[in-house]
Amino acid sequence: MSKKAIVSLLILSMIAVACATEEEAVEEVAVEEEHDHSDESTLDEVIERGFLKCGISTGATGFSEQADDGSFGGFDVDFCYAVAAAVFGDYSKVEFKQLTSAERFTSLAAGEVDVLFRNTTWTQSRDTELGNDFGPTTYFDGQQLLGRKADGITESSTLADIDGLRVCTNAGTTTEKNITEGAGLAGATIELVTVEAFAEAVDKFIAGECDIITTDGSALVGRRAVNDALNDWVIFPTSPISKEPLGPTYRSNDSAWADVVNWTVYATIIADEYGVTSANVDSVDTDALPELGRLFGANDGELQTKMGLSADAFYNVIKQVGNYDQIYSRNLNPLGLFREGGANDRWTNGGLIYAPPAR
Ligand SMILES: N[C@@H](CCC(=O)N[C@@H](CS)C(=O)NCC(=O)O)C(=O)O
């Protein structure tokens, strides 16, 4: 790391990041711009280090969960594993860093992680002002709210119905902005309570200190699946109040690294289009399916070595982690989240999950 980078990291560490709002994060990232990442691609740093540093949430059911034995699993976690499999041919070469929403962008800017797979919404300000770049959306989400049937909340409740209620969410999110704007437009006066990690919002809801919690719909489904013993929790409105395209986030202006992250995601999507899974990837007829031959490094015309990876990098991703559908189904189907008929369905079924051609 350069002297300049160390100095800027020191300045950064003197700034309290706990509970930072997104505005505060903008200021911190402005300081961090001193940190010069332009001399070396993150890809080189990751290869030299020998493992990937992946930023995930502090806990989101189905997306990033830590088991009792310390291991991590989930939809976001699997994409971290996929990038490690692409770079090292070994999915396990990854170190996870759990980050709250408020600290994720400063942590990324400071080089503490190489990429975020962290329920992170692609927005214009994050993409431009905050110095991030975004990869392909892995999960098309939208913000919803969760309340209690016992309090008169139903699936057809609207933002106008939360007038006078205490609404809890976590800081540094699109969520807090959307709910403030949306409630205002609906003429509802709310008491917004922001906490650091979303788990605290759930705890407050359970303790009766919040009437409503709000975040990405997928996270509400996940929380309800593991907490709602009385079947009293209702998610509303049926149509989300925002668009929350979630996907990988990395430091801006690092094209070589962006290519690796993006094409790892695309490889999982292309394999899904062909129905190639970790179980059948070894029996693909690469003469009959030349795109897969190129993608798996079996045929002339493979492009992985041009990206600084081994020719079989994406074969390793599919073999060790699986295709997009496998990653989605094993983590999210158990929560009741299904692809069929939704935005996360394959484009050939009318969904938005689509990859450019491997050629
Ligand atoms: N997608 C939104 C919300 C992200 C968010 O904070 N999601 C919650 C629910 S999944 C979360 O990360 N919880 C875990 C945590 O607070 O670490 C954003 O990018 O701002």
C-alpha cells in the first residue's frame, strides 16, 4: 500500500463511522479519495493476497447468515464464493467482513473489502458521488413494510395508513430515505427510528417499541419466516414503494476487477440459461454448445485468460458453487421466495435475469 494510501486511511480511521448517515458517508468517502487505487487493479491485489475479502451484511436471512460453526451461507455469500472460485479455482478462498449499511461504502473505499455483496441498492448517488461502481443486478427487490394484523394492518394497507406510527429501520439505507419521502407524499406523519443493524429494528418491533419495520421486501420475508410464530406479521403494500436493484459494488474505475466480478455473475446466469448445473457441468457437450465451451475454457476462443483468470475459471464457479438458479433456489425458496413470474425469473420466461453473450 502506498504512503499516500496509509495517510488517508489514518485520516479515515479518525472519523467516527458508527451510525453514519449516507450524507456523512459522502464526506468520509471524499476524504478517502486520497486513497489511490489506480496504480494496481484489485484483481492483482486479490491474487497477490491469496484470498478475496468480501463485504456482506451483519445478517439477512437467506442472503448472509453465519452458522453456529462460524461458516457463512446465503445468496450474497454464494456470490462471494463464486468470485473466489473464479479467481482461485477454490471457492473457500474468501474472508467475509460483516458490515452495517452505514459503514459499507467507507469500508469498501478504504480497501477493507474488495467487493460488496450486501443487499446493496444501485442508486445514482452511490454510483457517482460515493465513488462506487455497480455490477449486474443479482436480485431485483423493492421496499415494503411489515406490521401486525393485531394492529389492523393488512396486505392492502398503504403508506397513508401508517400516520402516527413508529417506523423502525437501519441507518445509511435507501430505506430511510424512501420511507421519509413516501410517507410525506402520502400525508402520513411518522416517527422514524433508525438503528445501526436491521436486527435491532426487528428486536424493537418484537418488543413493541416500533409499530412498523421497513426494508427490502426480501429481507422482510426472511425475517417473517424465522420469527412469526403467531402468524401475525403482514407485509405491505403488495406493490413495493421503491425499486431496489441489489448487486455487487466495487470501487469505481477498476475495469479489470469489474470484469471479473461481472462475468462471474454472468457465467452463473448463462449456465442457468442452458440448464447447466454443478451436477451436470462435467457432461456438457462443448462441441454442440460452443458458447459453453468458451465459457468453461474447453474450446478455442475462451476469454477468461484475457481477463487474468484461468481458462476454466467459470467452470470452477459452476462446479463448486452452481448456476444462478441453484444459488437462488437453495437460499431463497425455503423462505417462500420464488423466481417464477417475477423480476428475478429468466429473461426467456419474461423476467429480468439476463446476461450478455460469452463470445
Ligand atoms: N437495499 C437497501 C437496504 C440495505 C439494508 O440495510 N438491508 C438490511 C435488510 S437485508 C440489512 O442489510 N440488514 C442487515 C444489517 O443491517 O447488517 C440499501 O442498499 O440501502
